[in-house]
Amino acid sequence: MKKRIGVYVCECGPNIAGAVDIDRVLEAVLSLDGVAVAEKYGLLCSGDGKKYLVEQVREHGLTHLVVGACSPKQHELTFMTVCEESGLNPFLFQMANIREQVAWITPDTEKATERTIRHLKAAIRRVLYHTALEQKEIETNPDVLVIGGGMAGISAALSLGSSRKVYVVDKRDALGGKALKYEKSSPGMANSADVVENYLRGIETDENIEVLTNTNVEEVRGFFGNFLVKLRENDAESDARELRVGAIIVALGMDPLDSEVLSEYGYGKIQNVYTSLELEQANVDGKLGMSGGGKPKSVGIVHCVGRKEAGYCSEICCTVGMKIACYLQEKFPGIAVTEFYQDLSIPGRGAQVLYEEARRAGTEFIRATNVQLSESDDKIKISYERDHDKTEEKPVDMVVLLVGIGPPADAEKISNLLSVPLGKGGFFTEEHAKISPVSSSIEGIYLAGCASGPKGIPETISQSEAVAGKILAGLVPGRKIETEAKTSRIAENLCMGCQTCLDVCCYGAISYNETRGICVVNEVLCKGCGNCAAACPSGAASHQHFTSRQVYQEIAEIVK
Amino acid sequence: MSQNAEVADQILVIGAGMAGIEASLTLAAAGKNVYLVEREPLFGGQAIKCEEVFANMECATCMAAPMQQEVLQNERIELLTLSDIKEVQGVAGDFTAKITKRARYVDSEACIGCNACFDPCPVSLPNTFEEDLGERKAIYISCPGALPNVPAIDTENCVRFAGEECNLCQEACMFEAIDFDQKDEEIEVRVSAIIVATGYDLQDVSQIAGVEYTESGNVYTAREMERLYASNGPTEGKIVLRSGKEPTSAAIVHCVGREDIGYCSAVCCMYSFKFVHYLTDKLPEIKLYEFVSDLCIPGKSYQAFYEKLKDKAQITRFQNLAISQQDDTATISFQTPSGEDNTLEVDMVILAPAIVPAKGASELAEVLGIRYGEAGFYGTESGIQSGVDSGRQGVYLAGCAQGPKDIARSITQASAAVGRLLASTD
Amino acid sequence: MSEEFEPRIVAFLCNWCSYAGADLAGASKSEMPPTITPIKVMCSSRVDPVMVLTAFLRGADGVLIAGCHPGDCHYDKGNYYTRRRFAVLRKILDTLGLEGERIRLSWVSASEGPRYAKVVREFSEKIEELGRNPMWRSV
């Protein structure tokens, strides 16, 4: 079919009309191949202007549209919608920015007119090579796989169970994670274990939630809306089970920092030196006290254990320390508790309230560096530097080490399975630390809880609910997903399988097909950046709507 | 938006900062129709006042702009700027909200954002968006790049609205976009749920005991510092004191007023070190001091940020501190943790004030029928929950309206509020 | 007879930061020389070195590539690849007998209107200094 391009220049009031000789521009472009009509109009983005364009397309039987006006960032969408309304594919359209990029910055009318002609000609030559792109729709499976059955996994499952099937997989033999080990959760001091039990009952009674304990994730294939997951029970003899889900939530939790650091504090050598987690467990079990059964009269709580080696602050330990002080003061009235801290990290009113309570109950807070433990008589001697110069000592009956939070033991394994990278601290990396903190860069794989970094329970639940929000909004049963139209494509006959494109893709949108020896773009995951097209040595990879040929048309006109 | 749309699919989001924007986008993706109400003439909240945000020193406008563009172009989101919530009646599932949309006096459809109306305006006054460090006209946009890119007339300062004859802006407009006869609109909407994302304000530093702050002195607030460094700010990013001179030394003071306010504001340590980056970027020879009481730098990324910058400033711990101003300098009198008294004189002092609830927060709480804690933030921090509960069914909270937090946590909480909202209707 | 040399400069601008910065420069009416014509790409990482070389072979006097600041790329790490490709391009230009300064890589954020204008002015001056592309008319 013969190409008929309609070229329309917006006067934009005096903004363009006053700076550019539009009539001369129209004359100049009419001579170009394929241009059927070239007109000017007062304000194309107005209601009347848009109507005018629709009429023009119909009247002149236009196949392509070029508009010279303001910035495409302002009105490209407006005119693409006009195309749709007039029956044109919205991608058979190009906009030339002759306001911000010409009229407003070129005081000389002669030069401004010349530039406008150049910009418009570039757009006209380019549009001839546009293809009618379509957004694809794909079917999706709305079900969700939750990897990890601690607080993060459970709260996510409960938020999703009413609308779809949720599989909660955990390698341990029971759900609940670390939160079951706490009597209370700081800073609010609500009953943690109780709340978790409640959540677990909710999971039991929800017919849509299937719990698979003693189970590992063995393989994950596919993409957002269409994942194929292979699970296998811990007993390696058992058969694998395959599941189809649309989204995966990584809720692996955390593990305390390495025990090597602990031994520097005498852990394992000196009696009555416990980690915070051990103390929590002992408290829940009703076994709080010294080894041998005695009641401690003095306790030292050491903050920031492992912080220097890890290189980050684990966020919750300060309030955990105060919580532990409260446990001890409740169980052993009159006990002397001393907190050896470096910086009190207690954001928010809730944490402040807990801190003030701990102070009122008699807890002593000492800013201390270089804390060292040694045995002395039948006590533990804590030596430390206060204010960087004075070395002091304090004998105590018991020491609690507030050990920092580290990534979950399975982080690397799951990271490889899912192709979700690990980053700072060995935790899972978010798609964007600030504006996309619960998504990974792999579409359809979400992160909740300590798997992506140290945090407390309220923040963990916030993340789980946020993930649920994203899934409830983006993966609706029965609804299809629309893909990006301007994706990349790889021409099979030109591809030599070097996988350079795969290496540069930040979204895991390219996969290598071993059988055919070529790379393939997944148009659901492709975000349309064009990096692969630039990287491809053979020209097999092209970026739709930004093909080399299209760009060359612009270049050719610009350099004339 | 269709007037006949089911109430269940209509949601009201109050506040169009980062949390409000995220909530609106997630709701729209879920197929809901959103009324996004914002009281300022522009939207983007506090984040867009920053040139860069921690910990990556990412350009804040570049980060927010795609989200803002999506809000403006999304058919399901109706952004109502210059608007206030006057009344809310009803129950979860069926609220009726009365909104007053104040007149902009400029037709948003006709205006193309050419700014031709500013020059002729005879009235110049301090621009509060720029923390009074720059000026604007009575017809204005808050800053270059403000969205929506449509001016508003400040009737309190416009001479025409004071009774004088003046048509200058209208005459300069080629698109007949200026309409002096525009009236405030009373809009009533029926929605099934409400998300409150009204953000925060900074404590008024002039009210802090021991701090001498005047609008002509050498003591600056964090917000003023942000606008000084901003490339779309009153000095186009040049760090220059009110006197016109470049500072050769500056002290950034954390935790001012912390004892009185009674909580840590979560983000100040991080942005205070961000200021070290700002200042050494523009003035490499500047001598910097950071006055710290406790370092709050939690999480896997924040400490590394601090480590990178800490050697560019002299870090001093203090327990008591007072700030006074002189002609060309400011003086910090402080006590070290061991009780030693000291003073330091610098060209510039920058304060990190506490984060407090946004102006009008308690009044809005009355209108919405939600509770607030002793610090004025909505909802509660107790219990084991994400913080999105306001205490009233169908009304959810997101962002700093619920308590001080960084952008990542505000965005997370906004999605969480949507998650709860969507789960409750399934 | 010598014509006044007016450079022809191709500018590749990324859709998110640098194009917005260029728009802001325009909206602020910053005067910029008429030598530059922008080509919008989604990400600066779309800029194939072959495109840049083609521009020169066809007679472009200069090529400007602008993207988001490192760390701010809308597509996560795209601009890091741009940086690497630019380094390679510089070397290639030498072998073609073209001055390395005929290409420039600039990071421009959406709010840096004045900065974009400055870059354009400076680059244009530089190209004027270097003179016309020696390959012009010879291909």
C-alpha cells in the first residue's frame, strides 16, 4: 500500500508561529517522498486540534502521521491516542520537538526555520520505516509460591489466600520462623509467639493456602504469570512435584551473623555468654537463667556484635537489647542490667517509649567501644573504653551478645535458582532501593522480610502486605497481562549465539536456546531499553521502534 | 471517570507525595479509580525538593518524574491539586467525602505551560517553596519543572484580587488560559476506602530552645540547604549564604530539639551526611563539621554511605548544644559526652530538625475520624502490624503521616495499604 | 570562497533524564546554538558505536551522547554500558583520523536544564574549533 504521510505543524500560539516561518517549512517538507499533505494548525493538542487531526487522517487516507510541535514528553501520548481514534496504528507516528528544541532556543528566525525543516525531515524520513507494533496480551496464572514460612511468608500468604491458591514452602518441619522464638516483639512489646500462632491458625483454616514443609525448591523456569516450579521433599527419595504459579515471593528470612565473630567475645568458651536468639528461646521455654540454674544478679548486654565485620547496622538490635532488659527485670527483680552500645539506633516514637521504659526500670546505658570479655573469679569481666580514652571494667554474672542479622543460609542457592542477584551484605537485591523495594529485577519475583536486608517485624509485615498489594493489583485471576510494545527482537538467521545480549540485559529477558544455538527475547520481561541491540555484534538483535535503520534516517537528514 | 462506576472501585488518596503517588499507581493497576487530592498547586511532596537522595545520590526528580508522568497520564487517576478534604461521612465500603478544590484561576486544559504570564506580573514576593530564598510572582509555578506545569494565582498577594485594576498576566497569555472568574469548586465523591498519605513537616526551628534562627542569619534548615543545592532552585545550585558570600566552613547539627520532641526522626543522620556530599561537591575546600548525638544509619546500605563520607567532616559527639548567630558567622556552644565545654565558630550552620506531622494533621484527623498518637502521627506503632491501620475501618495510612521514615519505607507502606485495601474487598 | 562553518552535531538523548533536561533548558529559554539536532532513544545504552561511526562517515561534525547520571539509569545499569562503549569509541576515532574530542558523553539529569545548555554551548564551540569533519564530501 502506498505510504501517505500527513505532516502537521502546530503554531502553539506565538510560541512556534512567532519564531519559525512555518509556511516555508511546509513548502520544504511537501517535496519529500511519501508526504501527502503538510498543514499548520493553531493548537493541535486542544480538543479541536485533535478532532482536526482525526478528520485529516480520514480525509486524506493517511497511513502515517508526523507532528511538529512541543516535546514528545508532553504530547506524544496525546497524538498516539489520536492515531488510534482515527484507525491508525499509534506507532506509525513520529513527533518532532520544534518548540523546546528549536523555537524557544533559537532567536534568529532564519536559523530556527532551517532547524525546524531539519527536525521535521528527520522525523518524516524516520516514520517511513516505522512498523505497526502491537501490544501483546498473555494469559497468566494468578497463583503464588511463597518460599519461606516465617513471619514474612505467612503474612504474605494470609493477605493473598482469599483470592488465589498460595503455596507456602519451607525446608524446616514447621512454619513460624524466628518470630516463634520471641515472647515479645520490640519496640511495641506485643506478644510475638501468640500472634504467630494466630497467623498459623489462619493459614490452617484457609483452603487456598497449601503448606509444604520439609520441602525444597529444586527448579524454577518460566516468567511472570507463567512460572513452572519443581519442588522436592527433604527426603531425596521422594518424587518431585511440579507447580504452576504466576508470582514468587522470596521470604527466606535471616540467619544471625557468623559464629566466628562470637568467639572473639568468648562465646563458647566462657560460661553464661549467650546470643540474643538463645536468650529469647530460653525465655520462651521458661528456662531463663544461668547455666547450672542460678539467678543472675547482673547482666551485660553487648550491642553491635559482628557489626564491624559485616559493615552495616542490623537495625533492630538496640530495641531487642531493651526488650531483653525488660524480660530480665521482670523475671529477676532487682537485677542490674547494663547495655554496652555504640550508637542508639531507635527511630520512631515507639522505640523511644521502650528506651525510656528501660531507663526507668533501672537499665544503665554506657556508650562503649572495644568491648572485651574475660573470666574473672566466677564472674564475667567486661572491659571497655568509654569516651575513647578511659578503659573501665564491669563484672557481671551473664552476658547477652546482640548478634547482627545476616542473610539466610539458602540465599545463594535460591539466588541461583531464581536468577535474582545478591548484593550488599549478601542479601537479595531490590529492583530499586527506594521506589521498588519489594520487587526484584526479575518481574514476578518479589522480596519480603529479612531476605532483602535486616529489619524488624513491623517492617517485614509492611513488605509482605506491599507484595500482596502488587500481586493483587498486577496478577488478577482471569486478567491478561499487556506487554511493552517497543521490545527487542532477535533475528534467528543472524544470531550466532554469542550471548553478548544476554550478558548485558539487566532484566533477565534474554535466554539462550541450546538446541537452536540462538538467543531469544522474552517480550513479557523486556523493558525496551535497547542495550542488547547496541551490544549485538551481528545485528541480529534489534530494538523495535528504535531500529538502526530508523535511527539512520534521522542521522542522514541531520548531517545534510 | 464515569460517574456510574461502582463505589467499590473508587478510592480516595489524600496527599500526592511519594506515598500517595505509589498508592494511586498500584490502585490504578488494580483497576480502581482514584481521586488523588493534594493541597499544594504542585505534587511530588517533599522528595522533589531534593536534588539528590541517599544512599545512591540519585537525582530525585529523575526518580519521581516517571511516576508523576504516569499519574498525570493514567485515566484512572484524577489528580486534584489545590484541594482540601472538608468532610468525610459514611462507613468502610461507602464513604462520602466533600472536597474543596480551590480556584487556580488558570484553565489547565488551555494552558500550555509557556510561562509568558510571569514577567508582566507587578508583584514579587518570597517563594515559600524555595524556603523564601528566592522570589516568585503572584501568578506562579513553585519551581522549574513543577508538575502539573500550570501556574496558579496567589489571590492573597495579587493586586487585582485586592481591588486594583490589573490584567497584565491575562494580556500576556496567548491561549486565553487565565480566568479571573474561576471559583472554588465543592466536589463530592463516593469512595469505598481512603488512604491517608499526608506526609510530614519539619519542626519549626525558631521554636527550639537554645537555637538562634532568623531569616537573615547564617543558620539554615535542612530544607533551605536542599533548595540551595538544587539545580532548579533559587541559586541554580550555587552554595551561597544570604550575605552573598560562599561559606568556608559549615557545621551540620543533628538531633537539635530531640530531647524535647521525644523521638528520633529516622532520616536525619543520612541526609546530614548527604549534605557533606553536597557541600564538598560545590565547595571542595570547605571545612565541615558534623555534630552527632547517636548515629542512626540502619540497614544494609546506609553505613557504607556514612563510611564514604565521614572522613570529609570532623565528627563531634555532643550532649548539650546551643547555637547563636553573629553578623558573619554562627557559633555552636556544646558539651562533649565527657562533660567538656567547647565552642566552634563557623560561616554556616545547617540544622536537622525533627520530622513532625504535616501542618493541619490534627484537624484532618478530626475530619477523618482517626486517632493520632502523642507525637501527632496517625495510627499506632504498637502491636505487630505494618502501621497501615488508622483505627477506623476503611481508612488506611501510608508514609510519614504514620511516623518518620525514609522514601523506601513510605513507598512500601503505600503498597501495603493498597494490599490491605484490596484484600479486604476480595 | 569559505562558507561560515556551521557544525552539524547529532545528539543522542535518553528518554528519561537527558531529554527531560534538554526540554527544561528549552523551557527556560536558554539560548543554545542551532548546531545540535536531538535523536531520542529510550536509553543511552541504545547508542551503538556503529551508529556513531556512521554519523561521522556521513559527515557529522560531532556526536553528543547524554544519559542519566551513573546510578540513576531508568533501566538499572544501561548507562554503565554507554560509558564503556564511549571509551572504546574514543579509541576507534583515532584510527579513523578523527579527533577524539568530536564525541562527548555527558550525564544530564531531568532537572539540569542550565547544565544541558552549557554542555551544548561548550561542545558546539569545540566542534567549531576543530572544524569540519574531514570525511565530509569525501564519502
